[in-house]
Amino acid sequence: MNAVTVPGLAYAVILVLLTFDAFVPIVPTQALMIGGGILTATGNLKLGALVAAGVVGAFAGDMACFGIGRRLRHRDAMASATLPAKPPSRRFAKVHKLTGRVTGIMRQHIFLAMLFCRFVPAGRMVASAHAGRSGYALRRFLGFDLLAVTLWASYGALLGHFGGAALAKSSWIPLVIVAVVAAAMIGAAPLLGLIGKLRARAA
């Protein structure tokens, strides 16, 4: 008996792997969701339950990393309050300037950062921890990350579901699906960035 023949166990495995992937990024999470989506096309898993497991697992891992970032921020604040101030070195000044730029970009485009970091190894861990350490508002992070993980999990599951169903009929239809979805996501990035700039100007 394995996880595929017991749907509840399969959902639990996916949830746990996606949670711990935030700390140990050795699991190809996108392939995991696509593979689960293929199984929904064969009837072994339910598409809605698969997406829910992916959302919960990815969100839990992101929030844990965000919490670690918050603790590091608190530790840094305590250390700076107890240690005497020293003139920053030239290298530290460059790192501080670069960190400030990254923080500014994440504050303006946190949704894009949390969405696209999932396609980079260890990206979600770095982005989530950095958001917490830079003092990003918890409420805003919750909303943006929940939206990002929902889109990401739905994308992988639907891609596997429709690709798995089409694979039995044609070998090129899944490739078309992948190309169309990838183009849509790439095209959405500058559009959402433009919307963010327009909102910032209006404010």
C-alpha cells in the first residue's frame, strides 16, 4: 500500500514536503504538484484537495521562515542596543546599501517576489525570511503570500491535470499548455509592476 492508493496519505505527504521544503529545498516542489495533478486526471486524487494541500503546506513553510526572520530582526535590534557603535567598513556599507535596495524592491513588489521565488531553489526561504527580518508588515505578508501560494499550487496542479489528460491523446498538447502558462506568468510580471507604480504615484 502506498500514498497513491491512499489519497489521504498522499495529501499529507505533499503538505509535509512543501512545508519542510522551505528549510531544506531538496524536493522539486513544482514537479511534485504537477505529478499530483497528473494523478487527479487518472482519478486517484481530487484536484481541489491537492490544491488545498499544496496551499497549506507552502503557506505554513513561508510563515515559519517569516517568523525566523522576525526573530533575527529582534536579535539584531538587541545586539545593536547593547554593543557600542562602530564606524561601518566600506564593504559593510556596500552590503547595507544592496540590502536596502532589495528591501525596497520587496516592499513595492512583495507579491511578485513571493510568487516567482518559488521557481528558484531556496528562493521562498530567502524571500520569506528577508521579509520578516526587514520588518515587513505581518498582515500584508499574510495576504500577499496566501495569494501567491494559491496561484502557484493551482498552476502546478492544473498543469498536471490537463497535461496528464491530454498526454493520452497527444504528445504536443502538454507542451503547448506549458508554453502558454509560462508566457502568461512572464507577461504578468511587468503588468503587475506597472500597476504597483501607478498606485504609488496616486498615493
